[in-house]
Amino acid sequence: MIHIKNLLLSFGSQTIFDNISLNINQNARIGLVGRNGSGKSTLLKVIGKQQPIDGGTISILPGKRIAYMPQEVVLLSNKTILQETMQAIADISSLKDRLTFLESKIEQGETDEDTVEEYVELLEKMSELEPEQLQAQAERILLGLGFKEQQLEQPVSTLSVGWKMRIVLAKLLLQKADFYLFDEPTNHLDIVAKDWFINFLQNSNFGFLLVCHERYFLDKLCTSIVALELGDAKVYNGNYSAFEVQYESDMEQLQSAYAQQQKEIKQKIETIERYKAKASKAKMAKSMQRKLENVELISLPPAPKQVHFHFPEVKRSGRIVLDVHKVAHRFEDKKLFDNVNLKIERGQRVALVAANGVGKTTLFNLIVGNLPLQHGSIEFGQNVDYTIFAQDQNQSLDLDKNIFENAQSRCSKKSEQQIRSFLGAFLFNGDDIKKKIKVLSGGEKNRVAMAIVLMQDSNFLLLDEPTNHLDMPSKETLIRALKEFQGTILFVSHDHTFINELANIVVELTPHGAFSYEGNYDAYLHQKNEALAGQQTVTVKPTESKKESKKEDDPQKDLRLLEQKIAKCEKELARIQGSFEDVEYGTPAFKQVEQKLLKKQAELDALTAEWEAAQD
């Protein structure tokens, strides 16, 4: 359907596309990947006729419609949400305008034959388009993207940029194009809307080319991956996980071929130099030199910079880290939530999920005291020292100060060398730390804020959207680091993969309370789906239970013996954590060490629970 041949494009001295050729079928479901600056968004613009090219051709089968969604759109409208969405159906919009004009003429007495005949024809056309069904479809899409039914008559002008982008997406989906170009369509969606969008695309009959920094989407939706690198494009069959395996294999072969070529070049250069010194072989040396100059050199893509970080040991907290009891909150006449009960235990990694507007960030702000508590109680446990990672770095960081000054003001107990070392681990080296916050990208601000949070050596991390603006490699590094953290984590995220990899408890916040599910996000969805199907009843699961029963079993445990066991277990745990440095992430050996770590952590938790019970 889309044929790209010998595509050339440069911006100044930077080559974006160097003779790229691609054939894209109408039903293809393609993930477009590549490093920042590789040209992902630019390729979508080129196909969507939004960006001129330097050379080559792009042809689309006649009669086929392509719809393009950019990352950001300025949507200015005085219409209601539903009216603006229905504007996507151009035929209905133009017909309605013409019908309104003809109706006004007829009302004014202009009932000539031509006017009446056109009016009747347009009514028939409108009936064939089935506007009621199209409006019902528009409403379903808007509700799926998170709008409430009572919002649909709200003016578009009252919405934030994020919600306006949802209208843009809804209008795009209503166009019923043959092929879609999506540039980061999930940027402004919460996790509930993302689930709906995944289901919508899975059940659609159109193809698409998708740029997205969420592995979950690329795995669930894509049947092939196009990787952009060094001006070239290569097609891989399968989803993103399959692509990673194939790409790693390709890189190993490329590195091997590069090393072999460099070895051969070195040998030839040495031979040429020897021959040059001999008059009888000077001609041969020149011939070899010409051949060497015509060799097509193998290029390696530059190795991506990696964040390297290991958590320092943190102070041990009590078993109960946070106790939220019957908390309720409302803004003026709007109730956000009530009867929220939540207990978080030491070592848990708790994901807080909910649709936008329920109050996840509000609950965060109540927990840390940024908002006054209206009802209920919030108590931190013994020896709990918390730090919060805020969602909006433009508010949490001083934009007029540089990176180092921001870190120094928040981490006064750290020496200058410690701060420099920490920032270096997050890829801010040398003069980079003198950059003002206001000139940084969203991802860079995120890394500064995360470095500051982790520098405070807290044993309880409250993270509000920690993966915002991060690419996939950065997210994976953050996941690995947080898995090593020995304290407790409560976090909000709309990234499926991040929750799946990090969470061992998922708490769903609703207007009527908080419901706890053991496991990651997939486990949470499975339990919810079973509950909805009537196969089982899922209820709030208190975080205290089994451990408390041990208080009744044997409350007179020998404290000294238990302390010795705990010390030994902690030492063994540290040894296992250290062994991660000797194994490669994702390999069977890594998973084996990870299982040992989980088993030892469970043993330590049980011993600690016994010790606390005996103390009581």
C-alpha cells in the first residue's frame, strides 16, 4: 500500500535517511523504533506529507486513506467535546452546514423547486450516513479514552493540552482510514485508557505504523518492527521482544565482522608500509593502497550511554511503613474518594493505579502533607524516612539554578564529590552539571530529579510517574535499580511494563476505597477479569495477616538467637545482591540469582516478623 524507494533526507550536515526503501502492506502493524534523533517522527511526517524530502519517492495506492497523529497538536475550538469530535466526519459536517443553510432559506419562504429538491437529496444522503450510529461510535471512543458522559457537552476550550490530545485521537479513529501513523499516541493516556486503546487496536481492521516508548504496546500490538539506525531502516519480524533478540544477534555478528575487517586492514597497512620501502614492490604497494581505499568500511552504531547506579544500604524501618485509615477527600462539591484504607509493609513495591481524575496524585500529596487531611488518618511506621519524586519537575526543581546547585540544596549531607559521583552515574559529567534546569529536556529533568531522590538515602520512596519522558533503555535501567532497593516503594505509573516488572502489590484507588491485589499488573487484570466474570470474588486484602498469627504461635522466641539468624541472613542477602554484577541481565543465570534473592528476602522477612512479634 505504501512504497518508499531510495528515500533521502538531511538536516544540515546530519543525515537522517540514507537511501531507505520500504514496502508497507495495508494490514501491517509495525512498531517504529530507534534512538533519539534517528528520525522516527520525521519518517511519519514524510509519509503523512508533512515533511518534504531531498530525494527518492513515496507512493500510496490510489483511493487509500492515511491518517496521521503527531505528538502535539494545537486544538483551538469553541465547540463542545462531542461536536468537535464529530467534525472528523467531514461529510456529515458539510452536509449539516448545507442543510442548515437550505432550511433557513425555506423558512424565509424561498421554496423554489431547486432548493426543495436539493434539500430532499441531502436529507437522503444524511440518512444513508447513519449519523446516529456515528455519534454513538464517537461517544464510545470518547468514553473509552477516559471522558465522562457528562463531560461530552463541555467546551473544548476548558480542557488541558492532554485532554485535547485525546479528542485529536478520537477524531482520528473516527475517520476510518485504511492506515494510521501514530506518533506517541499514549503520551496523554492514563493506564485505563491505554488498556482500552490496546483492545481497540487489537480488534481493528486497519494497519498502522506506531512510534511508542512503551514495550507493552509494542509487544501486544506489533507483528513487525522497523529499526532506524545510521540513516538506514531494517525490518524485523515479530513484536518488540522478538526484535530485541534478533537485534542483539545482528549486533554480535556486526561487531565480529567489524573486528575482523579492522584486523585485515591493519595487516594490509603493515604490508603496504613494508612494500613501500622496497623499490621492487613499490608498484604493488600503490595497487594495494588503492584497493584498500575502495573497501566499504563496516560502521558500528555508537554505544548508548547507560545509567549505572547501585543503591547504598538504607536504614531499616519497622514492619508497617505506612498506615492509611479511612481517608476521604473532596474538592469543593466534587468527591474524589472516601474510605481509603491501606497498609504498606517493609520491602513491598506497591503500584497505585486508577483512572485519571480519581485522585492518585491527591492521595500522594495527602500522604506527604502537601494537602491538609480532611478525614481519616495517615501514619508512617517506626524509623520511616521517605522521599517523594514529583510528577512535574518544573515545579519540584529550581529552573534558574543549575543541576549541581539543585542537587546540593536538596542533599546538604552529601559532600561535593559524592554529589558529582551520583550525578555522573546519571550521565551528568564534567560541565554538564553547570547546565541550567530550564534548558534541559524532559528526560534530562527526570534524571536529575531521580538522582536527587536517590541521593537522600531514604528507606521509603514515593514515586509519581517516574518514567515520564524516559526512553525504553532508561526505563529498564531504572527498573533494575529499583529492584535492588532494599527499602519500600509506593509508586504511580501509567506504564504497563514498569508496573509489571516492579510491582509485587497493585492497589486500585476508586471513589469508594482502595482495593489491594497481590502480584504485578497482569495479575491484577486477571483477578479483576475473573471477578467481573463471576468466577471469584476479589476483596481488599489487608497487608497484615499471616505474619501477625505468628505472635500467637510462640511469643517467647529467644531474641538473641533470632538476631543472630537475621544478621546471618542479611549477610547472605548482600552476597547474593553482589553476584548480580557477574551475570548478564535477562539470562537464565540472572533469573536463577533473582530467585535466590527472592527466597532469601522472604526468609529474612519471616525472621524479622518473628523478632518483632517476640519484642511485642
